[in-house]
Amino acid sequence: MRLLSINEVDDVSHYLFDSHIAEYNDFLKIANKFYDLNISKTFLLLHRKTNELLAYMTFSADSIKLTNEEKELHDISKVPYASIPALKVGKLAVNKEVSDEVKRKGYGLFMLDMARAFAFDMNEMGIACRFITVDADIEYEPNTPKFYQKNGFIENLSNKRKNAKHTISMRKDIFENE
């Protein structure tokens, strides 16, 4: 597998991609614009042998507010700041229409592992990052929060919105093992 920044690919439309969710498929058509504007950075996961686009994810800077109880859970109760730095996974989509050779290989989990590696890299570069955040999409796929929970994410209580219909705010402490 190869992980490439979208700006390293001449034309992403040459790749067949179908996540079975139109919004996620259509995002790839405009991802370069957001990349150039420094709004979000998109990374593509390509299969080395078949050159199929397996998955993609976008990153942007984020911060989250935690309740005192949430801070205690992560052993940061003495941190006096209201907001804690994070890396946001804005979109994560897996191609559902790939060849039999590359089907069901855990690409979503691999992408989350890459997000965690990026967060550690940020810390190494001198940019503080404690969490990975995501707004788990429940509008199109109600089981999305279960995928993130299985991979160590928990719901952000302080970001919980009444009557949230589209997403659930979740986080993962990059220093906690699963």
C-alpha cells in the first residue's frame, strides 16, 4: 500500500471510487481546492500492485473542550486550558468497489493507524497534539460510531449536541493503548 497526499496525484478522477455514500464520493472532486486553501489535507491509500484507490482521509487542526471528568479519564485534570489540541479526521472513506484481490483488508483501521502516526509526527515537529477527533457520521451510516469505538474512540461529552442528527463527536487519546 502507498499513502499519498492528494497533491501528489495528477488527477484523482482517474481512480474509481465508490464508498456507497455520494457525499464522500463527491468530496474527492473538490479535495484539491481544500488542500490548496489549507482547509484540509487529503491523503489517498493506493494498492501497490493493482493501483486501486482503497481509501482516503482528510486532516485538519482541531481542539476539543473536555469536562473535568473527561480530563480525569485521560490523566490531564491539572491542565488549566479549556481546549486541548487535536488532529481532526474530517473524512474517512473506504472504497466498496475494489477488485476481489484487495477486498476486506482492514483499510479503515489502517487509515486510523496512519492518523495516529501523523499525530505523533506533529508532536515530534513541536506542534502539540493529544487527541484524534472525528465527527462520526450517523446520517448515512448509523454503525459508524461502533467502528470508531472498536478502535479506541469515545464520545465527547462536552461536545454532545442535543438532537444531533448527523454526527457524533468522538476522540481518541493518542497516548492510550487500545
